[in-house]
Amino acid sequence: MPLPPSMKIETFFTIEMPYRERMEIRRVVFTGGDGPRGAVVAGVHGDELEGLYVSHLLAAWLEQLLRTSPDGLLGTVELYPAINTLGLDTLTRGLPVFDTDLNRSFPGSSGGPLPERLAAALMTALSGSALVVDIHASNIYLREIPQVRINQEFDDLLVPLARHMNLDLIWLHGAATVLETTVAHSLNCCGTPCLVAEMGVGMRITPEYCSQLMAGILNVWKDLGILAADVETPEINHTPLIADDSNVHYLNAQTSGLFVPAASHWTDVRRGEILGTIVSPFRGDILSEVRSPVDGILFTLREYPLVYEGSLMARVMARKGGAA
């Protein structure tokens, strides 16, 4: 099926490769009226695939809108589904060859090595957007509920936007725990609002989470005037809880072994409740028990069972005031 006239796929970064080839990083642009510009970034880490599926869902929704109600797009939408193409091709978190985490290379430099050049090109492309949503999955070891992570330095600007994203949690991080070389921090410092969405598990997609986030992004685009107010969008049915450094508890393994969960992810737990056990693969021993330190919500749970002493097993958010 041909692309709608208001949709185009274009290259925003290219570089010569060693063997007479060129690497091209592309985006898809949906153009409506003169309204604000929104952008979605995914695939910064090569082992995180949730954002690629969200990009697909948004592209399908926007293509349909442009064919049936083109006046519903008041501004411009840019989708960047695969930033770290080399990492995605090889299921490598970082940028292969350079052994670099691309999300530690911002704001980048147009005269630097490949990671810094790509970071600089992405910063230039995204600057001036009304909102950028940077989508991540967890790693292969942990499963996360759909959440927005925000540096407390920017909470006045970002929390009102995050409340309408249809996700389950807003996690406010203290400035000392936030890396300044990420795309989100660099954009926010330059005056371009950027929300970090994280969900699911590495190397997988969770369709229900992706649909949930897609609905939230469309909802916020309506609030920002990127979409017309009368455009019909998916139902919003999630109200986020608030977490910060004061009410998030980290549960780390006391010994190495095989982790067997005993609680379900994203459920209420009680103080002292067993969330899982660490057992010996060689004997019938239970080496240690993982218990909740508080009454709260289990929002991170170990997905990969082999653990070392100190490995993160779970995160529990103590309740302290309910929804945002």
C-alpha cells in the first residue's frame, strides 16, 4: 500500500562504513498542520525492543488517521524506532565495535567518534520538539511495570505531562542518581521536554504494555495540540502512582543460586511476605528467602533466575499517599 502524501521516511544520520558501505539511521515523519512537533525515540539500546513495537502501533494509527481524517493531525510527529541499528542487528545493548552505551554519549559531538556523532545528530533532530518520549525496556534480568522515570530537577515541567501518559508509575529520581550523559537529561537541559518510559523486559515485547503506552502518548499529543481535540483515541484507564528515593526499596540477593519467585509481578505485598527463594542447584537446600521489607507494591521482579550475591531481586514501593 502506498504511503499517505503526508508521511515520509527520511535519513537523518549517515556515515561511511569501513567496507564501502554506508550506515543510515532513519525516521518516519507524519506532517499535518503548523502545530507543535512530537517525537518518539526507541532502540537506543540494542537489546530493548518494546519501543520498536510502540513505534509500529503509532505508525499504523497515524497512517489510518491521515487516510481517513487528515485534519486530525494539527502538527508533526517524528518516529525514531531504531537508533542503535548495529546493536539491534546483533542483540547487543551497546554500540558494537565501540563497546559503548549510546545512552552515555550525549549530547555528543559532530567531530567525535561514531557514538558521539550519532548522539549529536539525534540532539539536533529532536531539539525544539514539544515533547520527546524516549522508550526503554528493562534488561534481560528484570521485568518492569510501565513507568515514567523523571529527574527531580525537571519534575515541575515533566510530572504534569507524565500524569497523562496512561502508565502505572512515575518514579522521581534524585539528581545524584541520574546520568547527565543520557539523551533525556541532555534534551531537558536544553529546553526540549523529554520523558523516559520504561517497561517490560529486555529482548522481548509485551504487547499489552506497548498498547498502554501508545494510548498515553496519543492522549498527551492531544493535550499539546499535536492532535485535534476531537480525534478519537484509545481509552485511558491507568492512573500513575508516585515513587521517589524515599519509598523505593531494593531487594538484593544474600547469596548466589537459583531464584524462584513466589509472588506475582505488579501486586500488593505485605511486610515479611516471601517474594521468592534462592535455592541450590546441587542440593535440596533453600539458601535464602527474599521477603518484602514493607507493605507496598512489587513493581520490579527478577526475570532471569541465576543470581550472584548482590544481584537485584525486586523493587518494592511502599505506599505513601496513593495516586498522582
